[in-house]
Amino acid sequence: MTTSSSTQGSVLAQALMEAKIGSQVLFPNDADYIAREQSYWSQQARLKPACIVLPRSANEVSTIVKALADKEVKFAVRSGGHTPHAGSNNIDGSITIDLSLLNWTRFDAASETVDIGPGGRWRDVYGELEKHSRIVAGGRNGTVGVGGLVLGGGISFSTGRRGFSCDDVISFEVVLADGRTVTATASEYSDLYFALKGGSNNFGIVTNYKMHALKNDGIFGGLKIYPKQVTPQATEALVRFTASVASDPDSHMLWFHTYTEQPDFKDIVVVIAVAQLAGVADAPAYQGFKDLPAIMDTCKPTTVLGGVSEYDVAPGNNQSTFYTATFANDARIAAKATELHERLVADLKGLIPDGDFTTQCLLQPLPKVYGERSASSGGNIMGVQNQRVDGLLFVAIVLLKTAAQQAFAYPRIRAWVEELKAYAATIENGNFDWVYLNYADGSQDPLRSYGAENVRKMRLAAAKYDPNAVFQKLCTGGFKISHVVERELCKL
């Protein structure tokens, strides 16, 4: 940001205060400003905006967006602040719109729907809905924000039945670049509605999500931790589990090959996060793990709120990197991912002798039934409906203490993923093109992976609802449709 632009941002901040939202404008010397910056999950996301603006309603969001657009001031938009890379949800020298005061969860029993504000966290949403024995198809980590997860697609415990989180949205209330507030549904502003289902922050600022309420009286869930020696058997069990999702959609799992920085236990372990939505304690889908010797087992009858609280296994306040890819559901690929992960851990121990870091080789089922459920709900912009065989969603996660450590690790993280993709290429249809936006590194191009037709639809929607490209040129954070080069449909 240039000095003149920074000054312009400060002038605009003063104007916003005069527009009677001054109590929600924070400046760098304010204690609340410092607290909001420190609340970003990763260190890289903590920048130095000229001010932080916290609207309390869609009308205030409209006032802010119109003022920013009229003065051509750059800005960022924050929901929960969990995306790790710099600039995705914050900005240096200009204005960050912080949606944290747009935090509500309103269950309507007559319609079995829930209105959810974008500034809430999923633990807040589930905590309110638990009073009514209801859940939504929301996030699996309680600290993640509502807005970013849904606009990036969103995988939930219910994805085997409902599709992605965005597929269960009935309507989006959206503030457009010209300040208008519209409600996008399958029948009104339908092109915008479709584009928002995975299209991220390219079209406006969503100020309310209306989602289906789902009855749930409790789940069976928790964590199971195994020694690294069972990795071969655990990868085989993961592949069998993924193949079973279509016949057992209530059983959900995340699979980690992880190095932990716990003081008394610095080693690689295998962790599975279990969530059985029907509350079945011994569901057949988990059979492959039954005879493996567990170091720890916390699985028990619980609630979705209890589950998302326990599954927060990636600590914040680190130099954090996510890098993602998708592959065929093949035990050889999963085994290669863990082999390369062990090599990365050894490299990092050479730099960080005390082992004070965390790495995760996260593999999740990506069965074709997920895309089928999306299609039955009307589809989304992500292209997952084109998937023809079961897959695995892979994420390399590395959490370090200092920027110097991050500089050392980052090229090695990318090399890990690229070598894994090269190995998968030796297996017929081993690589999928699809990139899950919510796990993507800033250098990746998830929108491009949605396929040429969906790229075209997003471009048309962006041009129609934001003809001056405010959310491309001024709101520069996140993945921008204007930066995508079209190509053929992704090969899923």
C-alpha cells in the first residue's frame, strides 16, 4: 500500500466514524485492535491495517463497502481469521472489515432452518443448536469461522448425506459492491447463489446464511491415537473406510500421520478423528482400525459440539502452512505420503533440534458420493459432481515458531507435495486435478481446478454483480476469479 493510499484509508476511517459507526472503528493504538490482530490463527495473517472496522448489521456493511468503493480504497474481509497465508483475510496499511460482531445463530422450529451470521465460530453455532437437538452441515473445528468455511465449500460430519456445507445453504444474504443487499436463492439471483457455493469472496460480502437444521441427539466420537508402527495397516484401513462411505454415510473420519510437539511425546503417531452421526459405537466402517493397538482412545457418546471441540488438533499462534492435493483412493499413494512426511520431519529436526514443531500428513476420504450428494442438492460451483471414482483429500500442514523456520520449511513442504503428485502419476488415474479451496496455499489456484465451465459461470456472475471489479481490484485477498486462466474440466 502506498503512503497516499494509506492516508486515504485513514481519512476514510474518520469518515466512517462520523457515519455513526465510530465505536466499531479500531486504530493501531487501541487495545481492541491489538487483540483482534492477535486473534488471527496464524502469525502470517497478522498484518497492520490502518484500521479495523466491525459492522453490526448488513446496513453497516453496505455503508462501508459503498464508501470504500467510491474512494477506491483497498480492503480485506475477515470472518474467523483461520486461513493461514498472509493477505487472505487481512491487509497492510488499509482497512480490514471484521465481521465478528455479525455473530448469531437463530433456529426456526416451524421451517427447520437456521440463520447464521458470518462472524460466528462453529462452536458458537453448535452450542446454540444443541439446545434444540439440532445441528447444521458446518465445520468440524470449533474455532473456524462460519463465513470462510461455507464460501470455500465446507466439509462437515454430514457430507456423506448432505454434500458440502455450501450445498445445505438455502439462501445467502449478500452485500454487493454497489451497496445493495440481495438474498440469493435457487430461484432468485440463482446465478449468484450457485457461484457463492464454493466461489469464495469474489462477488460480495455475505451477511447471513440460512441453512437446513438437522436433527441430532448425539454422536459417537473422539480421537484414537496409534503408534507409527501401525502406519501400513492404518493406511489400508483408511482406503477401506473411504470405499464404505456410500453404504455408511453417517460414519465420518479424519486420518492424520502427525508429528506432535508435546513435551513428553515428540514422535510421529497415527490419529483418527471419529464422528459417527447416528451414535453407533462399533460401526462397521471403522472395522479396519478395531484390532490396531491404540495408545489413547477418547471415543465416547458425545455431541457435535463436543466433537468439534476435541478435533481442534492444530494449535494456533504459529507460522502455519497448508498445502493440498487430491488423489485416487489408493493405499500406495497414502503410504507414499507418510513416507515423505517422515523425511520432512527428519529435515526439520536438523534445523530445530528440540523438535518443537508440529507437522501433519492429513488424509481424508473424498468418495464420489460427496459429489453425488452435491448434485442432488442442485450442485455447486466446485466441480465435484464430475468425480467418477473415490478419492483421498491430502493436506500437508506444518506449524513452526519463527519466520526463519518457515523460510526453511516452505520449499520442502512444496517439494513434498510435488513429489507425491509425481508418484501418483505413475498410478493410473492416481492424480485428481481438484484443489480444495479451504486447504489451499496462497500459491495454488483452486478456482481454476473447478473446470472451464464453472470458471465461465463465476466470471459472468462477477461481471454482472460487480461490474467495476471492486472485489477483484480493491478486495485483493483470497483466490480471485480474475486471476484464473481457463483450462479443460478437471479430471476427477
